Amino acid sequence: MKPGATPYLFLLPYLAVFALFWAWPILDSLLLSFQNTRVYPPVWDLGVNWGRILRDSAFWDALRNTLLILVIQVPLMLTLATALAVALNSHLLKARGFFRFAFFAPVVVGAVAYSAVFRLLFNQNGAVNAALGLDFNWIFDPVGAMVVIIVALTWRWTGYNAIIILAGLQNIPKELYEAAEMDGASPWQQFWYVTLPSLRPVLLFCLVLSIIGTLQLFTEPWLITNGGPGTATTTLGVYLYRQGFQNINFGYASTIAYVITLLALVFSLIQLRLFGRES
């Protein structure tokens, strides 16, 4: 055996598992997207799925809902996460370790449990209506259901992104703030001209991850609103699940999965192009 082959022998178990449980499913999914899987055995039909997706109004509704959540929830969450990270990094804050854990804790909570809690909170007889003095059925109203999804996502992921941004804040050299203070910069000017530019790579990282996660969004719409009322909160992830596991149309579900992948790639490249030039 050649000495140069030794590293590859150590990598072989991982590569075998990777090929079997990662690479092959991805390739097989791509092949399925060009097959009519509503017949047995499946037959090759290059246009049956990719042609359908162009004229499928349900798919475009799911895409619209997904993009709506992305446009509203992601900027809101990252803004709150940045403000929270600055607060958690302040030397004026007592018990910083406790607060950091407390705001990160929602990520640890099981998705089923917290989705059930949000469904109860926004029930017509729930705590939210009681606190606001309303008699509004959030879950069964199209706008209300979307608000619940956005609030739930923001609650769950703001602390997670805040901890990532906090790590970026702690890596900013203190000399930059000292120099800015000597130049007479106010705290707001220091934040705008020192903190934000220094956080650019971290914010870009959080933004790309958030966009990819939103395009794959399934758990909250499925568990809280079941994609309803009607299709008001049906996202691409929910629609993919329904096609694949309820309609047993794996070919069309694979096509939707690759559309999600392409959208994630396009959005990520756009973000890197616009905001990553100096990162």
C-alpha cells in the first residue's frame, strides 16, 4: 500500500456514509424530478413536473407566502437580534450570563411544544386576546395566521442570531471605540460607523442562514396553522410535504425541492454580491 493512500482509508467510512445517505438521495431526487411518479413504474417525462410548476397556482401561492415571511420576518428578526446583542454586550448589564442563556433558550425548546403554546396563546380564548381585550380568531384569519407565524419565528430565532452577533461584537477591537470617542463621536455614531461596519461579515452570515431557513420553512406553518386557513400560510416546505407524502407524488415534490435549492442559491449569491464585497 502506498503511504499516500493512508489518509483516504481513514476518510473512507465517512465518504461511504456521505455517498449513501447524502449524495445518492440528492442525485436520485434530481432524477425523480424528470419522471412521472404517478404511474408505476415511473416513466421519464422531462416536462411533466417542471412544466406543471410554471402553471401551478398553488405553488405560486406557497412561494408568495414564503417570500412574504422572508421580507417581513427576517429583517425584523435581525434588527431585534442586533439590538439585543448590543444590550447583552453592555458592561452596564448585570447577570449577563443569565440573560444570554435566557434569550438563547427558545432554540432549545422542542418545535412541537412551542408551536402548541403559540397556538394556545393566539386562540380566540387565549392569553393574547385577553391581554389586548380582543375577540379575534387569529388562527382562522388569513392575516392573523400569518402574524402568528411571523411572531413565533421571531421569538424562536432572535436570540439565536443575537448570540452569533454577540460573538462578532466581542471581536471588534476596543481601540476603534477609543479612537472614535477621542474624535468626539457619540454612542450612536460609534454604533453606526464602527459597530455596524465591523459586524458586516457576521450580519451577512446571519442573513444568508435566515434566508435559507425561511425558504425551507415547514415546522411552524404545519404545526401552528396547518398551512391555513385555506392556503394563507402554506409555505414551499408545507407544499412540498403535501405533494410528496400526502399526494404520493415524489417526482413533483423533488421538483419543488430543487426550486427551493435554486432560490436559496440565487438569494445567497445576491446577498454576497451586494453586501459581501468588503467582508
